[in-house]
Amino acid sequence: MTRSLRRDLYAAGAAALLVTAAVVVGRHIQDTRHTLFVHWPPVFADWDPHIGPGTPAALTVAAATVVYGPAVAARMPWRALLAAAWASALAWILSLALIDGWQQGIAVRLTTSNEYLRVIGRFHDIPATLRDFTHHIVSGTPDPWPAHIAGHPPAATLTFVLLDRIGLRGGGWAGMWCIVVGATGCVAVLIALRALADEALARRAAPFLVLAPAAVWQGTSADGYFAAVAAWSLALLALSLTRRSHICAVGSGLLFGLTCYLSYGLTLFALIAATVVALTRSSLRAHPALLLSLLAGLAVFPVLFTLAGFDWWQAYHLLVTRYYQGVGGTRPYGYWVWANLACTVLITGLATAAGLRRTTTALLPRPDRTHQAETQLALLVTATLVALLIADLSGMSKAETERIWLPFALWLLPACALLPRPRAWLTAQAILALLLNHLLLTGW
């Protein structure tokens, strides 16, 4: 065993110990103080060993990706690889969701008391509802919004309102929207990696993006959809700067603006976007008009929502009040500030922990061109990790980060491209996801 591989295993072992500590300490706090408000800390889930109709498909997708994924990703034509990655990610997310059955796994997830579909009837007059939106965020106001609606800007709920308006009504259509769109997130990351680092690294990352443990939650929450929108905003930004495309710049700004109106916390993607700009600064210096195109796209959703009467900043400050009125004010910061990181291990896997160790090596200067591409990838991953840590330290994400941090997880997974012996690491990723979905009944 080489020294480098041994260090990879140490990193993976430390991540496993972090999860173990979060489970043991969390169970003690919940059993004695009842302040965590999760039944199987650190994740929002119940212990419920089970199999379901998605089990055979999930095992098949996992085995096929482990055995054939690295070789196929290395040889397949690029555009075909993108299509195959999306189809494989879709199959993986969908099969994991169906382990809990169609109803429990997909159709009812977005129809529970705190979810978006519960308030569609209140949006019969969309402009009036947007003008009135902030009046129902804080608990104690007339007809306060359920937790998820109050906790997000209105574009999140409007997505499902518009689906309902075009005839795609009910939890089944909403769930499939999140799954199908969410699965495109891995394609966006691959496109960005190819543009910012190189194609070889993107190909090595592809099986890990497909077989991510995050898929356990991508198929059961709207955050998988949010993750895809945020990912495409960065992918289009990378393309706009490397190909000097004004169309991509406008598209990137448009999607980043939408991202900010889907989730308050995803404004932290500005840090990752700034890293993308820094990695391609020569293009921006040569074509400064690209910045104008980017800003033009970025202004669209803020202007539309502001003109409609929704004040983003006021809503955010009211959300902070609402957050501390609820369980967020009771959940202990001292536990969640590190247990959230254990949740991140569960959605990104032990392979990512080992990959993050290798990013530190990749950041060290070396003259060869291959290492330069690895450094570009490592900087992108590091920016994502910093954004995630800021979210963690803010105290506004105490628990449930296995769902909330899905957008960040997509940009940590590329660290796995730096690992040798991909099949062994992919096996670990698949086993973790399968165990999570078969042993726990997740709440999202």
C-alpha cells in the first residue's frame, strides 16, 4: 500500500468516525434533552429497515456503474457521455426513491404539511400573493406559511404553482419534476469541469457524480431541483468565459438570479461563481462586455419579483425571526455545527473525504500541465467547501443539511476525480447509499 493511498484511507476513516460520533452523541442528546427534533440524528429520518420495488433496479444501476462506469466514461464520445450521465443519474435517483414505493417515495413527499403543494390554492392571484408574501412569514401572523414556504423565496413555491397551472397536478408530477431536473445537475458539473479544468478530469468525475449518495435525498426533496438550477448557472458561467459567449453569460445570470429566489442560502454560490471568474479572468479582461451580459441576465428575476411587490431582504430578515421561533431556536448550535458536517459525509460519501484530502496536494505548485488542471479543480472544490462552512457557521442550517446542502454536494463530488482505483471507491459510495435508503426512512 502506498503512502498516498494510506492517507486516503485515514481521511475516509476520520469521516466515518465523525458520522459515528454524530450518531452516538446525537442519540444521547435527543434521548435525554429532546432538543434535536430528529429521530435518527444527525439526519432527519427514522430507523426502518426495508426493501421495495426499487431495490433490484438500484442494485443493478450500482453494479453496472461500478463495473463499467470508469471505462465507459473514459472512452465514450463527450456528448454521448453527458446523455449517459444524465440517464444513469436519473435511474439511480429514481430507483433509490422507489425503494420506499411510488407513494411514500415520490408521490406524497411534496404534499405533506410543510411542503409546497399544500399552499397552491393560496396562489390563485399570483401578483397579489407575491405582494402579500412577507406578511405571512413570521409565526403569529394571520395564516402563516408552512415551514418550507416561509423558509424560501417565492420562486420555489411558484414552480409548483405553475406546474399545477399547466395541468401537471399533484405530488407525482411534482416529485418527477424534481427528479428529472435534479438529475441534470451532474451534467452541468461535468460541463463546468471540462471548461475549467480538462476533459480527462471531468470523465474521471462522471461515475462519482452519477453514483452519489446524495441521490437518496435528490429524489425526495425540491432541493435536488434547486441544486440543478444552481449548477447550470455555474456551468453556463464557465462556458461564457471560456467560449466568450454572451448568450451563455445572459443564461448564467438569469439562472443565478432564479437560484437566489429559490433559496436564500444559495446566494453563497456567488463565492463559487467568483472562483470561476478568477480561474478564467483572462477571458473577462479581454472581453469585459461579457460582464454586462451576465449582469443583464442576473437582473431579470430580482427586478420582476421586486416590481411584483416581493422584498427579498425584508423576507430574509423575517425568515430569521421565524427560524428562531421554531425548532431552529431550540436545536443546539454546539452539536449541529459539527454534526452538519457528518451529514455532508453521508451525502458525498467516504470517497469525497479521501478526494478532499487530495485537493490539498493538488493546490501545491507543480509545473506540469496535468497538475495545473488538477489545481483548477481543487480551487473549485475548495471554494465550495468554504461556502458550505460559511453556511454551517451561520447557524441558519442546524439539521436537515442532508437536504439543504445538496447544491454544495454536487461541487464537492468532483474531488473524487483525483482518486486512483475508482471502482473500489465507487463501491463504497454505492454501499453507503444503498444502506442509507434500505435502513432509514428519510423525511424528505
